Amino acid sequence: MGGFENVVGGKLKLKGAAIEKREKKKKKKKKKNKTLKDDDDDDERKREYVELNEDDSDDDEHFKKRTSSREKKEDENNNIKKTLDTRTDAEKAHEERSRQQRKKRILEHAELSHKDKVRLFNEKLGRLSEHHDIPKVGPG
């Protein structure tokens, strides 16, 4: 019994087994005290909401302000990107060239119909040597 000296004996104690013995405590509900200030805030919000929904011209002005502020932020971001651009002229030219090649490849691929793609694939397979042929398997 040399290997079993450190084993703890006794029955297993499961966590969920003693649920019946535990006393359930009732949670007390907190009472919410509404102050006059909260009621005033709610009334103001309701009035503002009604006023905004009644007048569509305010919505248009608000929309224009939002879009103009968004455009300003985008312009600022573009200016920051331009100042933080640390790429060399060669890197910029390479990126532009690769972008144009991708665009050209996509346009060529989009022009071909499925029938044309199958035809080109078969021509490509026809140009390959016999080494790439599928071997015949089975009787016959």
C-alpha cells in the first residue's frame, strides 16, 4: 500500500446536495425616492422631445449641423493621416500600382461568364503535360 498513503478517505461532498438545509434569505427591495428634481427633468425631456418632433425644420438644421461636424472631423482625420504618412515615394507608387492591378483583375474577372471561365480552364488543362493527367483507376 505504498502508493495510497496520501489519499483522503470519506464520502464525496457535493456543492448542490445541501440545498435543502440552507435557509433562503428574502431580499429586501430598495425603495426608490423620487425627488422633485427628477420629475422636473422628465418633464423637460418630454417637452424637448415633443418640440423636436413637431417642427421638421429643426430636424433638418440639426441634421445639417451633424453632417457638417462629421465632415469636419473626417477632414481633420485626413489631414492628420497626410501629415503622419511616413511612406516613401516608391512605396506610394507601388501601392497605387497594385491597387490599379487589383481593379483591372476584378474587372476582367467580372466580364467573363461562367461558360467562358470553364472554357479557359479546359484550355489550361489541355496545355498541361500528361504528368498531370488523372490516372485511370479500376477495371477497364
